[in-house]
Amino acid sequence: MHFTRDTRNALEAKQEAQRIAFAPFVFQAARALRDMGVLAALDAAGDAGLRLPELQAQVGLSRYATRVLAEAGLGIGALIVRDDGFSLTKLGWYLQNDAMTRVNMDFSHDVNYQGLFYLQDSLREGRPAGLKTLNPFANTFYEALSTLPEHVRESWLGFDHFYSDNSFQTVLPHIFSEAVGRVLDVGANTGKWALACAEYNPNVEVTLCDLPGQLVLARVKIAQRGFTARVHDHPINILQPDAALPGGHDVIWMSQFLDCFSEQEIVMILRKAAAVMTAGTRLFIMETYWDRQRFENAAFCLQQTSLYFTCMANGNSQMYHSQVLRDCIAQAGLVIIEEIDGVGISHTLTKVMKAA
């Protein structure tokens, strides 16, 4: 179990405190090293590295700019000095080449960086105070998503899809292990799960449930892939008290959806699902729980991602401990049949049915 003991000695703790104190500098310097071509130039140079004039010529910056950026890279640990030249470290290689790191950095910068200045306001007030840096008129990030600048929306979608898409092919055999005629996708986002289902099973029909603005984006992708006849939509604001889910589905699917709501809202949503479930309906919930991660670093990433929900998304949700969701499921009158950890990069798949 992670997070049960203090593993640093006093010196290590003080050193880490300084890295936290300068964390915004570290992040922006690392991003500049990546986006301004320093890491790419050193990656291409290999073990031979590049002297300062050579590096300057490669990246097209002034001598001063190249020097301060490269020296910041030394402190970060992304670069080392070897024979008066700069070379890439393993950390620098990951900053440049690792897909997960790139997705996480773009999400942090484009979606969250300016808004996190207002984190303390969000914590005090229970609202996404940082969202005003992206849209001063929206109450939640989801309302704003379809109207955000393209680069912000792409960074958010890249982050969201990177983790869910890696799980789809793993879970599809579980979903279709029994006969499935109709699937209800609650929180459909851009329709990627519906497309995965339609391609996996040539007879299944899928109903997309999401905010109207989100479904506009989904419809385009569905039409482009030629699945309009089998993929339908049901616009809904799930938080409205009188909003009901459509019935008649064999499977209800919620992927990275419930973490977008408070505990009370999760119970309400699950009760709405229970209201349209029969004894044979299977509800599948796919979530990333920080306590179910194999590696401490994965849990760390999820715990920090919770602050996106606090400051930017809605002010009241998070990446949950699995027991919180278990309690919500029980309060909704549902029972857990099966839990499968290690799905994709970091997910848990939970099969839920109505209590007998």
C-alpha cells in the first residue's frame, strides 16, 4: 500500500521542498525545452551531444536564451554536461518522446496552468474558480468544452482519450460475453466508445447520452464512420432532477464519467440508471481509482488530476478512492458482481446489477 510511511530523510525532504517551490519554473522550462527544439536536437545528437554554439544554431535562439534554457535543463535533470557539451538524460528522453508525458504536459499547460492560480478560491468556495481563465460564463468545464479554443479542446480530449482508448479493446470482450442488442453510453463524450462497440459487433445499437453540445461533436464522428443507422443520441443534462435515462438497454456503460460528479450526484445518477435496469441489465463502470494503482507514480498522477476537477471542471468531484464508489453503488440499491483491475493503463472495470 502506497502512502503509509515517510520515505525521505531530512535532506531529501528539504531538496524536494525546493523543487516544489520552483515547480512552475521547472514545468515551463521543461515545456520550453521540448517545444523550442532543444530536447529534439540533443536527442538527434546522441551521446556526442552538442556544444552551446552548435545547440544555438540548431534551435535558432539567441546565445543567452539557449544558455539559460539549457542550464535550467541541467537543474531539472533533463540534460547533463559532457566534454563541454550538453547531452540528453533518460528524463530528457521521456520529456521529448514519451506519449503519456506529452499528453499530461499539454493537459497541464493548455487546460489547467492559468486556472490553478485560483485553486484556493475553489477549495474555499466549492466551485471551479479557475474556469474563468477559459470561459468566464460557464458553470462547469463540460458546458464550456465545445466552445473552447481548438488547442485547449484538443489537449483535453488528448488527455481524456489517451487513458480510455487504451482500455476499450480490453473491455469489449467482457461487455459482449453475453448477448447484447442495445448499449446505453452515459457520458458519451465524442462517441469513441460507441464507435468501438459498433465496429466490434455488427448488430449492436448504441444510444449516446450527454449534453447537447457534446453530442454535436459525437454526431459528426459517427456520421463520418457510417454508423448513423445504429448509433442514436439522447440529449440530457443528467443533473436535472426530472431528467430520466432511456430504458430498454441490455448494457449501460459509464466510462470516466462518475468521477465528474460529487458523491451525492453519483448516487443520484446511479439511481436513475437503476430505474431503467431490469434484473438482467448489466451496468459497467470504468474508472481510475488512485488506491487501485500498482505503481505509486500512477496514484500520484491521479491525485493531482483531482485538482483539475476542483479548480477547472466543477469544484466538487475528483479521482476517487474505490471505496467511495462502492458506497455510492450500494446507496443506489445496486450490487457489485465483479471488479477487474489493471484494465488498460490504470482502470478498474466494475460490473454492477440490480439487487435481487
